[in-house]
Amino acid sequence: MAIFEWKPQYSVGVPELDEQHKVLVRLINELDELLASRFDLVKAQALFRELVDYTIYHFATEERLMVRFQYDEAGYQAHIRQHRQFEQEIKSVLSDIDQITTTD
């Protein structure tokens, strides 16, 4: 069973972003499935790297669209700060994961 099921109410009404959100949900579910089954460190590291890379790609898309459609400046700046903070956090987790050994 998936840890996170996509529901229509999660839609932001922008097809490009909704599709990207679905990819992020899929990646999270794949990582959870890997952790719940026979753990494979190399696969976990690769999957988490893919999640980090796709998150950064998604944030760039979101930010581009916010500028294009003249999103409220204060809201835009707050959203950007959230993106940068989250990027730092997941990169930190990725660094920790990359230092794990199979013995750990």
C-alpha cells in the first residue's frame, strides 16, 4: 500500500504542476516501498537522488510559472524561501544517505 495516495483535491489546477506533483508522490511511494521491503542501499541512494533532482526541477517550474503569471510578490518571496529551505533539508538528507554503508 502506498504511503501517500494522490487525491483530486490535491490538484492546484495547473496541469503541468499537477503532473509533477504526481511524479513526486510516485517517487516518495517508491522510496517507502524500498524501505519497507528488502532494503537495497544503492537503489535507495539512487532513488533519493532522483527525488532530490526532480524536486529541484519542480520548484524551478513552479517559480517560472509564478513569475510568468505575476504571482503576488510577497507570496512569491515567501514561497521561494520555503523552496530554498526544503532544498537545503533534502540535500542534507542526501548527504547523510550517501555516507551510509551497508553495515549501517
